[in-house]
Amino acid sequence: MIVIRDCHGFDELEACVRLQVETWGYDESDLIPRKSFLLAQNIGGQVIGAFDTELAGSGEQGGSDSMVGFAFSLPGMKTGNGEPRAYLHSHMLAVRETHRNRGLGAKLKLKQRDEALSRGIRHMEWTFDPLEIKNAFLNIHKLGAIACGYRVDFYGVSSSRLQGGLPTDRLLAEWQLDSPRVRMILANRQTNACIIKERIIVPASIYEWKASEGLRDRALAVQLENRRKFQEAFSRGLAVLGFERDNEGNGIFELGPPKQAESDLALEGI
């Protein structure tokens, strides 16, 4: 049984630190420390954990030893049309390898959404690697986020083994939490068909290429070519509105005019 809830106490926050190492292989320079998780909780952010109660030994709610995932967000403020607007930036989402492919990532995001809406916060955003097919499928296809911003080498050099030594390019995902489009996607209902102006492909082999020093040049070539395509498409006013996977496992970003995804898109991000 998996329980999704706010993290409590130093031990559970420390478990978030350990799961960072397990997930990304970070060294000390990239780790978010326990104090930062604690601070986020006290200034309007979120530290939400997924707990496998069978690992806890006792207690229905689980504990630090039973944590198998977490989501971490920070509060932010934007100004549009002269009106300040609070939002959340979801900085981290991690799931233990033994519990992946069970939908826990989506459950953590939906818990973030519910908690944000309970406080009147209607917008959330985060960055993600456009070479990560699984992440793009979750963010765009399953959750209904869109993307219209590209950040070149956003975090600089990263110690993450998942980065494969490549520049930390990121797409900015923007999630309108209670928009009709998002509500329909979360309810598995058909949305209005979008006019797709461009498609950008990520080959399924990208994971193998990133993990191998001998093949990493191929991954870099894909990153640089897709970077150019995204930047050019965004400069023409397009946005990522959809994401699909073909029969070979290749990822396909679908771009079109953002007004199709509703008019209340976020302002350009931080």
C-alpha cells in the first residue's frame, strides 16, 4: 500500500536527501540539504512523500525507512498585467528504482496539484530534460502541461549520472492546474484536436547513447539539433502541446499555437 502525504520531521526530510543520491547520483555540490526542505515547508513550498507501508514494519502512514518517492516545490511570484500571481516551482520529483513504472510520479504530481489548489494556487511549473522521453510523456501527455520556453545549460555542470555529461538543457513545463484542458486530460477525456505545426523527435536509443562514453557524441548531436528546433519554433510563437511515443519507442514532441491550449498561459518563466 502506497501512502502519499506531506513529509514530517527531520528523518523523513533526510530520506529525501538520500533519495536524491540514489536517483541521480549527485555529489555534495548538487545535493539539496535537509535544511532547504525544511525551509521550503515553512515558506509555502511542498515536500510530499510516497511511502510504501509494507516497508515500514508498523504503522499505516509509514516513515523515513518506507519512503519510495518525493516531490519538492518552492513558492514563487510573477507579475502579469500589473497583477502579482503566486505559483509553485516543482524543483524535484524522484521515485526509487524498485517502485518505478507504477504511476507514482503522476500520483505525486496530482497530490501537489490538489494541495496547491486548496490554497488558491492555480499555476505550477518545472524544468525537465527534453531528452528524457519518460519524463516528457508524464509531463505533457499525462498531466497536460505545455512548454514554450527553452533553457540552454540551465543548471551548468551536473554531477548527475543521468545527465551523461551533456549540457543541462531544459524545457520549461507550465501547468494550469484547474484549466478545462488539464481537467479533461486528467479525466482521460478527449480534448479539442490541436493544429500541429511541427514535430521534434527524440530517438529511443538516447538513453544508451548518454550512458556510453563511446556513443555520447550521438546524444550531444541530437541535443544540439533539437535545441535549434525548439528555439526556432518558440521564436515563431509555437508551444509544445502534445507528446507521443511511436512503436519503436521514439519520443515525439508536437508543437502548435499556444492559444489552442487556452489563453491563460503563464508568463515567461524565471
